[in-house]
Amino acid sequence: MKKKEEVILSQQCNLQIRAIKDTMELLSGKWKTQIIGTLLRNGTMQFMELKRTLHGISPKILSKDLQELEINQLITRTEKHTKPITVEYAITDHGRTLDNVIGEIIDWGLTHRNKIVGGSKISEDSNKPTD
Amino acid sequence: MKKKEEVILSQQCNLQIRAIKDTMELLSGKWKTQIIGTLLRNGTMQFMELKRTLHGISPKILSKDLQELEINQLITRTEKHTKPITVEYAITDHGRTLDNVIGEIIDWGLTHRNKIVGGSKISEDSNKPTD
DNA sequence: CAGGATCCTTTACGATACTG
DNA sequence: CAGTATCGTAAAGGATCCTG
């Protein structure tokens, strides 16, 4: 509960490697990039909306990742004064600059899958998206 | 030692989320993106060259990550019939298509650091690259 | 030189139950 | 609804030593 308050930046090494480290420290992991990508597409979303969209994520992890993204100034968290309290998450202007990165990640993922499928061995069985 | 032989692809979900998963499953982690970025810039490299460039990586992790990248057809591994055996690693044509992704990751990392530095709290101390 | 074997720590992630 | 608490597993990563 100490470093959690701090922005993450990498230490010394050449400029490009360091830039890769800086970015990947924020995007690495199973869910962070998906969260940002989802918020980029859908705009403001509530906790449960995110949980539903990112199907499979547990509330604990979603909560933790959202906090980290907020600390790193990529998203905002806003409590609404509603009956049962609701919270809205949205991309910041800074977070929005990840659009190009996410876009390339999506594009590459699509062509990569096209290349691999029809190739040979694949670890997961289903190839059809659900929505 | 079973799934190691298989290419990684994600299961069902919407197309863009799945694309993000596919890409990030290959790039997530502390070293993979750095390895690819390094090989993209420097061309063919030996094991020790990589280890020196990616300073801080242990031989075990480097070896493991290189194997995974090779399995996923992003790099090639070539043994040279030299006195003490040497091995050369290089990007494949498919791996080279990650150029745009890595490029965006580097660009974003650079501007992100510019934005954050001069801002407020930073976790690491040194801000100067070594080379 | 390349990289496997071993041991160990830490982090990530997951399931479930519970609270204001 | 939006999380936190608790518990548990698995993966990631690191240190070091060893070998063909």
C-alpha cells in the first residue's frame, strides 16, 4: 500500500527500451488493455457494465486494475449520488492517447489470428466470437 | 511441457476484445516486448548479446521467452556450427509485422514519460538513460 | 557460449462471500 | 451497485550453479 500511490516509470536504459518498459508496465497483464479498449469504445461505463463486458473478470481484479489505471491517470472514477451508489469510469484525455497503441494491437491481433488459423496447432478450441 | 508446443489464441468474445487478448497474450510480461523491439532494431543477435542488451534478465527467463516467441512464429533460432556453439536469433517476417505495434508502444512511452515527469510522484529515481 | 536444473519469492489471478 | 475480505492456486520472475 505504498507504491500504489505512485506513477510507474522505468529506470535507466536506452530510450526506446525504457519507453517500451514504461508502456508495458501499464498495459501488461490479462485485463488492463481490455479495460482501456472497452472504455475507449464505449465511453463512460459503470463497474458492473465493465464486469459484464469483460466477461470472466472477478470484481477483485477489476477493482484493482481500475485503481491502477486511475493512479496512472488513464481513467477517471466518479461516484454518482444515486440511491444505491453508482460509479462511472471514463478515459482521460491522456488515456485517450492510447488509441493508436490499442488500435495497432487490435489490428495485429486480427491479422495474426488470420495467419495462425488454418495453419496448425491452436491452444483454444472455439474460434467464433459471441458478440 | 504440453501447451508449450501450441500457438496461443484466445477463446470466444467480441472480435476486438479477442484481438487484444491474442496480441497481449504474446506481448505481456516483463521482457517479451523488449526482446522483440531489440531484435527489430538490431537484426540477428546471439543469446549473450540479447542478455547484455536487456540488462537485468536472467538466462532462464531469456531462454524461456525466446522459446515462446519462437513457438509463436515471431522469431527464429539458428544454431551455428562454431567451436563453442553459438545461436542466432532473428525476427521472422511475421514478427516484423509487429513493427507498428512496437513503434506505437515506444512513441506512447516517450510522450507518457514527458507528461508524467515534471508532474508529480514517480516510482523510480533515475531519469537518464545509460546509452 | 547457450541454456538447463534447482530453489525460492512475489505477483497475478480466481472463487466466493460479505457489506454500506 | 460497488466494491472489500479472505483464501487459495498458478504463473512469472530472479539467483545461482552447472554442463556440453
